[in-house]
Amino acid sequence: MQKACIFVNMKASIEIILHDEIQRLFDNFAESFGVNIIFFSIERQVLKRGLERQNSEFCSIVQNSLYGSSKCAYMDEAKCRECVRTKKIISYQCHAGIEEAVAPIFIKGQLAGYAMIGQFRTSRTLPGKVMCEAAKKGVAAQLSTAFSKLPLFERAKAESMLGLFSTISDYITAKEIVDIKGEKLISRIMSYAAENMERNITLPEAASIAGLSISSVSHMFRRFLNKSFKGAMIELKLDRADEYFRSSPEISIEEAAWKVGYSDGLYFSRLYRKYRGIPPSKAREQLNS
């Protein structure tokens, strides 16, 4: 079983599950190319770092002695908005002259966070305006030395690295090594209910399975399924009844009701009509016509 870390995204009221495979991917990428690679939340909270690398000396000088951290944050935020809008990787040169790229991570259509690589260069020299500003602040030599220490790639090599980064971003989404906790918990509850179809699973029982409060589970079902917990359980039972009608045309309404946890065939019939708009006998007929 994959291990996972769970992070709460307070602004969006979602919990992000990051499986340990992400750390292995990021560590390998960082080791292979010498660049920084991170996964961060919608609020720009860093959740994973390749090889746990921190800011480079160059970026520390830029943020502490040259432009301030707010300028970096503003550009990162703008590029994050752009990648979400276009739903693709955005690569760019920052205001200090180094290369970065950011990719949105969507899980089932919902933004879960971002992957970013950066703090590498495709030029041997800093932009003139950056050096002029550094000279004014008395950090030109220090900044130039720090810049020379950053990984240097020819443009073609940088494009290949960005292609691999794009593949990693797609893999993270496709393999569900980042996902939203609510959907996983609902799936667990629904699987449990499906395996115990002859019983009526209660909301407190579901809360115990999920390890959450009753109110949290109730809210979770309404948010992700747009229906109440009770409604979801009923729909699950009616879907199973339809399977019985389809696979066993001779089955009686009472037997189908009993198999999905209803001892009263009349109550089951009223419930079926309420949710499906037709009586179960008619549904059985249509499913076998």
C-alpha cells in the first residue's frame, strides 16, 4: 500500500493526499538535473521538495538585497493563474533572469495544487538591468558569483527537461498519487455499503469508517455527490436492485427488496417510485425488453 501525507487546504476546504511516490519522483528529478522541483498548494504552501532543496543563494540575494520577496511572489502568482487558465505548463524567465516553469495539477477537474521547477539558467550572463540594480545595491559581484553556480542548460536541453517535467505532471494526475481526501473517503464508504447491501448503513457508522464526525461526513456527501448521505445509500440500493432485475428477470419485487436490505416490499416499491418515477415492476419490465 502506498503511504501518503495529508495536507489541509484551508482556503478551498479540501484535504490533499500526496503519496510518497511524489517524493521519489521529485528526488530523482532534482538529482538528475540539479534544479529545484516542488509541489505546493493553492495558497502557495510548499508541501514537497525534491531532495528537500531550499532557495538557492542567488534567489536569497535577489529577495533579501535586490527586489524583495514580494516581487517574486507576485510573478509566481501571476504564472500560476495563467497555467490554470490555459491548463498547461507555463515556462518563463523571472525578473532576475533565471528560468522557471509551473504546471497545474487537476484531480477530476478540480485544482489540487501546482508543480514547479526553477532556479536554473540558459544564459551565461545576467540581464544588464539586473546587474545595474545589483551594482546600485552593492551586491553585483556576490550576485554574479551566485548566478554562475546555478545549473546551466543549452536551450535544447532545457526544452527536453521541460518535456520530462510535463510528463511527470501528467503522471501525477493520471496515477492519482495526488488526490482529494473527500473523494477517497466517499469511495471507501460506498464500497463498504455495497459489500453490506443487506444492511442499512447508518451515518454514524459511515463516520466511524471515515474517521470523521457525523456532520463532516454529511457535508462531504453533499459537496462531492450533491446529495445527502441517506439519498446516496438509497440510490446505491436501487442501482443494485436494477442489477438484479436485469440479470434475473424472474426475480420478485419482494426478493429484490430483501436482497438490498428492505424487509418490506411495499415500502421498497414506494421508495423506488419516488426516486425513479416508475414502480419497480415497470422498471424490471423495461430492463428486460
